[in-house]
Amino acid sequence: MQNSSLEKFKKDIDNIREYIKHINLVNKVEQNNREIKKNKSIENFIKHFRNFSREKKRFEHRAVIISLYGILENHINLWVQEHISNIPFILKDKSLLSSKILDSNFKLSIELISIILKQKNNPKYENINKEEVLKKLNSIDFELNSEAFISTSGNLTHQKIVELFAPLEINTKKINKNHIIYRTKSTIDTLISLRNEISHGTKIDNIIIEFNEYIDSLEEYGEALFSILQEKEEEYKIAYEIKYEFSKIEKIYNIIDNSILLFEIENNSISVGDFIIIFANDNLYKKKILSIEVDNEKIEYLETKDKKNIGIDLRSDLNLKKNQTFYIKKRID
């Protein structure tokens, strides 16, 4: 071992002491700000500030970068865990959940138990009970091990985040084609790169003073990911509605201007403001009925047990096509 390695270590320790000294000096200056011209502390502060200013900037740089990354990793893991925990409450029925997530839950739960056994003293897993993981895994009730889906890498680049979202059945394209994520992901990866350099003790030559780009990008990136998780939960709600509250529209006669749906209704009721569920492009959407027309007459509400031809306006950014599947809420038994 080279002595220089030890000296560098001691220098880092001394820098922490100097940083604490700096904070104390600033506090003294603040406490004596009324006598700032006469007080000796201001002279000590200026002298210390000049001697320590470069190292101070290094500490501030490291603290901000590591803190920003900590926010990213912590909240994404919290969001993923919350999302998985919400699924049983939204769907209520395990049969509505894809086999992909169920398989991922089993595989990742086994991996989690293995990690817990191998890393007994790791604070990250001290509150996770392997018996509880097994209990949920073998439960006849609809339960998922949310802790099994969070990141264990501690190095969440954009690509790693995409991989983290894959077991949640969130399409990769939906993440990468999001214009906010597309615009900010390179800044996020730069942040992770800087954090890794700091964590590995690499000497930082270029100290960042202006952090606004990183802070703003992190906020926008996180909001976009959170929105994608919200959209997925909305899909789960719609899937539940399709099975228990809606029925498929069997006879569609025509679609006009990609927005007006002409179909047959029977033994049901419908009103302006109701929603139609649409399955298109492997996604589920809910669109509000803006107007209803029967026999060339606009109406607000229709209730019928007989077969009736009806037209509804679903004008939106989603172009309606006959190869899509449409569902209407069930009301009359």
C-alpha cells in the first residue's frame, strides 16, 4: 500500500473537518452580523473562505449530485412498490392479471428471498421478512410481493429504469417515445454518470455550479414516469369494468369521420356524458359520449329493451376504426 493513498484518505477526512469549520464560521458571522465590521469572526471567515473555497465547491458539487440521484432511485422504487401494491385493489380478480406479471411476481419473489438470505445485514432488506414473502407467494388470495419488483442495482440509468418497468407490463415504446422522457433521459444518464464518478472516488475536475438543468430534468423525467404508472393503473380499472360493468358492442354499422360510431343497442340505456371503452393498438381507452342521435334526432338519453340503431359522437385524438373493439356500460337486466 502506498502512503499517498492513506494521505489522500486523511485529506478527505480533513476536508470534512474544514467543511464543518466553515459552517461554524458562517454561523458565527450570522450571529454577529450587526457588528460585522468590527467583529474578528468576519476576518477569520474571509481568510478561511479563501483557503477553503475550492474544496467547499467540491463538497457542494458532490452533495447535490448524490442527493439528486438519491431522489431518483428512492422515489422510483417507492412508485414501483406502490404500483404493484395497488394492482390487487384495482383488479380484485387475479384472472384479470396477465400471466407475465404473475410469473414475474414468482420469479422476483424467489430472487428476493435469496437476496435476503445472502445479505442479512444489509439495511435495505432489514424490514423485509422472507416468511411474509413466501406467505404472499403461496396465498390463495390476490397478493403480490411489491418489494420484489424494486431495483437492487443501485445504478438506475434510463435503460435500467426501462428494464425495471418491464415486469410491470409497461411497453418499452411507451416510455422511450414519451417526448418528455426522450428529451430529458440523456441529462438523467449524465447525472448517474457523475454520481458514479463521485461514488468511486474519481477526481472531479469540472465542478458544476449551475444545477438547474439537472434539477428541472429530474423533476420532468420523474413526473413523466409517474404519469405512465398512473395510465397503467387506469388500464387496470378499465379491464375490471369491461369484465364486470361493460359489454361488447356486437353490431357496428359504420364509423363516420373517424369519430362518430353507428351501432345497435338493445336492452340498455345510454346518455350524453357516458363513457365508451375502446380497445385499440393493444391499449384501452375511455372516451366520453359528446352527443347521441337516433332517427336523425339528437337526444340526451335513451333507454330501450328493443333493438335500436344509434349514433354517438366520440370526437377525440383517437381515430375510430371498425377493427377496434367497443364496450358500452350495462344498465338494464
